[in-house]
Amino acid sequence: MNIKEVIRKYSLQNAVRYNGKANPGNIIGKVLGENPELRKKGKELMQQIQEIVKEVNGLGVEKQTTELKKLAPEMLEKKAEKKKELPELKDAKKGKVVMRFEPSPSGPLHIGHAYVIGLNSEYCRRYNGKMILRIGDTNPENIYEPAYDLIPKNAKWVTKGNIAKEFTQSERLEIYYKYMEKLIDMGKSYICECDPEEFKHLSAKGKACPCRNLDIDEQKKRWKKMFDSYKQGEAVARIKTELQHKNPAMRDWPAFRINDSKHPKVGVKYRVWPLMNMAVSVDDIEMGITHVIRAKEHHDNSKRQEYIYNYLGKKPPQALFVGRINFEDMRVSCSKTRPLIEEGKYSGWDDIRLPFLDALKRRGYQPEAFIKYALDVGMSLNDKNVTKREFFKVINAFNREIIDPGSYRFFFVGRPKKVKIENAPEQEIELDLHPDNKKGGRRFKVNDEFYIDEDDFKGLREKKLYRLMDCANFTKKEGKLFFDSTEYEKYKDKGTGIIHWLPAQGNIEVEVMTDEGKKIHGLGESTMKDIKGGDIVQLERFGFCRLDKKEKNKLIFWYTHK
């Protein structure tokens, strides 16, 4: 190989490895390693590398890969990556595993939810088990009514339909009451009228409050009074535990409280509401939950719930704990995002700038990408701080693997400027819809007029050889553009940059909504008129995009990623 070919193969390898963008600094060491005699010409060599890298970066990943296959196929070989798998579940039997995911209806699901529900779903798939979706809506004051529809839709999408049953806790209150009445009869629960601060003071000393040891008949009377006599805040139902438990949080924890707020689902029919540990314990028993994945800060809640199981002679589910993923510079809080939507700062939960599943689905992300992310993070107890850039770098790589094989390629010019290339011949050109999976299909009739991006036009230098991709070579002389040749081999030896283009006629208007919420108006090739809503394509040199809708002769895309 001559030196240009050596530089080119390393540039191609580096570009393919890093999503189409080679870095000259990563290449010079490899070139010198193969040609140490060039060290004396370092400055000249670096200039040559920079020119070739610029040209290679203009090709796009597909063409880079195709050329590298021809030039140095051995450089495309990758070491086999060991597939990440979740650890085995303790006491799990095929067909017998039942797991659940229980979000509160404060809003739709976001990327943090996708991690936890992804773990649950994949375990259920592995063991041919059942995945249950429970909406935890026993706090009437923290409910966003549209979430009742949004959550099941999001859950079915991100698990690829792996939801066996759906439940809403506000529809199950009578069941919780029966369990509480049973616990009262067993002497394992009581109704506490104490002032919260007084109770806290006694509990800290490991002492019983005056309500704890009243007889069962009195407890039943008080339980009835919670439904018709007590005012809100005057009484709570508690589960009896060890008064001197080494962890104060375990001591006689609250199970029910009174809340007279109107509930979106049941109105004011009920005023006695279970707290989380009570509702979860009852539901897990009733639904036969065998394994539960919890954030590690719920370790105490898991221990609290064991009291219910032990009193009722039931086996608690196996508890697995994971660390929290903290998204440092992304707003994933429903309660904080909701006011911004209501104020009009965001158009809705599917606003392209938001990390909620509705928005990401609309952009073209696939559920398998989130499942792969969940498997990649795995059952880690370590808390993880993740920036937006770090998260999307990983999720984009997973998504690209999924959408790339089925995404047709098209030319798109974002800031179109019409140029004339003197003496350019008329040509009929046919390009591939996909370099591997769909040969041909893109036909162009061209003459001497083209559209190119305004930035590409401004970057043209005098007396340098450029190439309109797969079309023609040209030079710039005294401000004008002149046809040189059509052969790629001539450009390969002397060229400076490859430019994307469109013919001067027959194009279609294209609008792309970026992930920053900005609109880019440009032109796309006429073949794009056959794209259907929801299709994901690759606009060459720009990125993957999903067709959101058609408006007459205009295509409106949402940007996915590079």
C-alpha cells in the first residue's frame, strides 16, 4: 500500500468505529507505527491525514464500511462480545414466576421507569412468567388523571406487550379492608388516636402508646369510626411490630389513614386509604407475586411488609434490590414537568425535548433499545449518576443496531443553495436504498444545476477537487464551479471533500424537528414521497429520522439520532 492508502484504511477504521467521524489524532500513531520513517515529516504527514479524514468523514458510515471491506476487510473484525445476562432468580421455576411493576399515576413513564420495568419484563420472559402492572393510586392528592391511560400504553410498548394483567389499587379498597379486619381480629393491628409527635416520642423510647393494648372490641369500634366519625388526621391504623426493634422505622408502622380528598377514580366514596406498605403486601399476596425488584432505599419497606406475611402465614416474595440511576441534567420528574406543559413551555409529554417514553417513541426509539440498556446496567446495587450525553450515547448505540438494517437512505440538504457546475453532463444515476438490504431504487436525472448545503458551498476552496457523492467531480476556479470528471478513482487520488447534493428539479420539501425543539427546513430527494408515516430513514450525513406526518408536498420528520 502507498502512504495514502495506509492513511485511508486507518481513517476508515476509526470512522466506522466512532459513528462515521474519524479523529486525525487517533490515526497518526497507527500510520507511524506502520511507517516509522515518516516521523521526520510529521507536520506534512498530519496535513495529509487531516485532508483524508475530512474526505472520509463525508462518506457516511455505510460507504466507509463498504470501502473498508474492500481495502482492509480484516480491520472490520470485532472481538466477540460476551452477552450480558441477568443473574438467576432464587427459587424461580419455569412458568411459576410472577413479578410486578407499580408506578404511581403522577404522569407517564420516563427513562428511569424503563430501566426497572425492563428488568422485570426480561426476568418474566426468561422464566416464562407473568408480568403484572399495578397502578398505585391510593394517594388521592398525587394523581394525574391522564396517567391511567398513559402508563398502560407506555408499559405495553416498552415491554413489547409483556404485560399479563393490569390492576388499579383504588378499585381494590374492599380487599385491603378485609385484610385489616383480619389483622385486628388477630391482635396484630390497632387504631391509634395519639398525636403524631407524641407517638414519635414514645416510639423513640421503645414504649407503647395508650392505644396499643386496648382490647380487640375497642379496636373494631375505632376501625369503624375511621369510616364515619373521626376527622382527617385524628386516627391511623398501625401494624404491631417489636417496640424495641433496633431500627426505629420498623416500630408499629402506619397501615391506613383518613383522607377526605376527592379521588379521580372513585370520587368521595372512600375516605380510609391504605398506605403503600399495606396495599403492596395485600396485592403481592393476592396476586401470587414471587419476586420483586426494588430500589435499594425500599429495603426497610421490604422488612415492614414481611410482618404482614408472617402474621398471615404467607411466604414473602424474593426481594431483589438495585441502585438508583440519577439523571443529572435531565428532568425526569412528572410533578416538575407537568406545570411546564400546562404553562406551554412544552407541547406535551411527547415534546421532543423530554425524556419521557411518549417522546422517545415518537422520535423513533425502539423498545428493544431500552431493554438492552436495562440488561447492560443489570442488577447493580451501586447508584449511578448519568448525564444526558452519557445516557443517549449508550441508548443511541443500542437503537442504531436495531433500526439501521431497515432504514432506507436518502439525500437531504438542510440549507439548500442552488449552484451551477459548468459543463457538467446530463446523467441518469441510480443509488441504493440501503447498502446491504435494498439495492437500487433511487433514480436521479441530473444536468449542470444542483442544490448543496450553504455551509458546504462556503467551504469550497479555489483549485481543489471536490465530488458530488456518487455523481461528479468538480473544481472551483475564480468563484465558479467547473466539471472535472465522473470517476471516483480520480477523486480518490486528488480529492478534498465529498458533498451531498440534490438535482435542481423534482425535490420534495422536508422539515426536521431537532432534539432541541428547533425546525430545519430543507429539501429531500423525490424518492422520499413513498415514505409512510412512522417509517424511520437515514438522511445521509444528517442522521436517522422518523416520519411524523405528511402535509401535501411536505414531509415532517422527527430527529432520532446519528
